[in-house]
Amino acid sequence: MRTQVAIIGGGPAGLLLAQLLHSRGIDTVVLERRSRAHVLSRIRAGVLETGFVGLMEQAGVGQRMQAEGYLHDGTHLACGEDMFHIDFAKLINRHVMVYGQTEVTRDLYAARDACGGKVLHDCEGVTLHDLETDAPFVTFEQNGTSHQLNCDFIAGCDGFHGPSRQSIPATVRREYERVYPFGWLGILSHTPPVNDELIYANSARGFALCSMRNAQLSRYYVQCDAQDKVENWSDDAFWDELRRRLPSAVADRLVTGPSIEKSIAPLRSFVCEPMRWGRLFLAGDAAHIVPPTGAKGLNTAASDIHYLFNGLVQYYAEGCAEGIDRYSEKALARVWKTQRFSWQLTRLLHAFPEQDAFDHKIQAAELAFLRENTAAQTAFAECYTGIPY
């Protein structure tokens, strides 16, 4: 089997790259370890930056997103009983799109099917070979049969636990990590959202987030201990705890109901450098992870895809390697800026075990400064809606 670009990982990053390259006549094959049903069952982020929305439209898969997604012109931050609004539209004339990652993936699958593109599922034992040559290849097993996929380049979009990053020699990789001492307990419920825009809440009991997928599907989170278990939380216990962390005016209008999904997500910051090794390019969670505070995970993967797509198009259309040679440099420059914003927002809104009374006062002062200072709000809006590519 032969293709121009082998893409490892059939999540939104890999599928988006495949569709963008297809639009320029560049052939790809996508290898995914899990089934399509499993990929589409994942509950993930739903806040899309301006740049991500533009990439979906560029790939020709933005129609349903534009019809069914929700434009948010701002967001709310709360500290105890105090809550204020940051107006993206007024400050910088930009917005974000609320549209679930599952729906993004569904749209990309549909586009891939429509163009006859190859997505091979249930691929086991994926191994990358000859990455420092001009003839790399990938071997894998599917349904008990061994296969070899020859290619010009490999895009590793296979997440933190995939084989792509591990294919870069340990002597070459430099990894940076910060593990946080808490997680997010989240539930999905068929209930109307408590607010028409997201609410990020700092409270004495810990962080909370009120989000949504659509007018009748809400997503809520509360900070919990990193070692906590979902089994320790009944639906009633979750709703009670969420109410305690929200301003009373918000808590009073909260509509509750049975959870249809409940999980705990650990929080970490992680970056691998470089993001290129020979003919291999890392993208998304294969190279970096951010805390979900600020919704930068999927969006930062999208910026990787932007740089990689343009570099590959330049290579195939013009025979110029500058774009792919500078891919790691460009991608990492933006990655670290999104890491900074996610880390800063996480520090601002969460309760840390080592905090004392002084630290809590500083958090409150930081939030008060953000509420009162237009320049600070503008910087926040620019980061939240997406640093330009």
C-alpha cells in the first residue's frame, strides 16, 4: 500500500489534516487503533476558536457547524457571589463557536466517506520505520493480517499514548510536564444550560464550570481530588456540590437531571520538543497536552494542523521544504503561548492544596483586576478566542 502522507490517528486532528490535504490533491491514508463507533463515543471539548472554525470551512466541512453551532460573544467569570462578563465581540470583534468535538469528528468522517478517502480502523501494532530516510513506512495489523504502508511523510496525530512520539529517540526528545493535584469531575445531562455562555467559577470549595453542547444538552464540571473515583459521586451529590460553588443567583436557576455520562479527567501540562523528527511530524496530544481550563486542547491541535498542512502543500506544489523544515519551530511557538494561558487560568480559578489565606486573597485580587481593567480583558479575549496562526 502506498500514499503520500500516512496519518496515524483518526481523531479530529488526523481527519482534519486528511480533508485539508485532499482539497489540494494530496493523497492520505488514516490509521486508527479503535473502531469508528468508539471514536464517535468520546465526549470531549466543545469550544472552538476562530481559527479552528476557519479550518473547518477551508476543509469544506463547516456547513452543519455553522447551522447548528452556537456563537458565543463572551464568557463569565465568578468569584464567590461576584460574577462578571468578558465581552469578546466588544473588545476584539471576535467570538468562539460551541460545537461538540464528537460532532466535528462526525462531520469529518462524513466528508472522508464522501470523497472516498481511506480510514482504516482497528489497526494494531502500528510501528514507524526509516523516519530519517526519504522512504519511511508504517507496519500494522488489521483483522489478523499484516500490512505495510509506504509514504513520503508520517503525521503522528495519535494522542499521548500512541506510538508516534515514542518513535523519536529518547536522546532527541525533551519533555516538559506539570501534573496538577486535582481532576475535573464532569457530567453530561439532557437539561437546558444554566446560562447562555460559559461560566468559570472560583470558590472556596474549588473550581466549577458551566458549559453546554446545545439548548437541551449541558456539560458541567467540578474540581475534585486527583485520586477520586466516579463511583463516589451520585448525581445528587454532584448537583449539590455544583450549586455550592456557583453564585446563588446562578445556582437558583440550575436545572438538574439524570447524568448520561460521568467521568473524571486528570489535569496536566505537557510539551514534547521537537515536533518533527526526519519524515515524522507530531500534532495534537501526541506532542502536547493542556489543562482543559480555557478549552485549548483541540484548538491547539488545530493550529498544528494549520502549520503542517501549509508546509506540506508548499512542499508538493512548489518543491520547497521551508514550511516543513520550520513546522516544529512555528507550532511550538504557539503551543507555549497556549500553555501559558491554560496554566495561568488554571492557577487563577482552582484551589491548590498548598494555598494559604494570602494565596486566596491574591486570586481574588487577580479576578478583581481582570474585572476592572479593559487591557487585561482584551488580552484574555485574544487568548481565549485564539492566538492568530
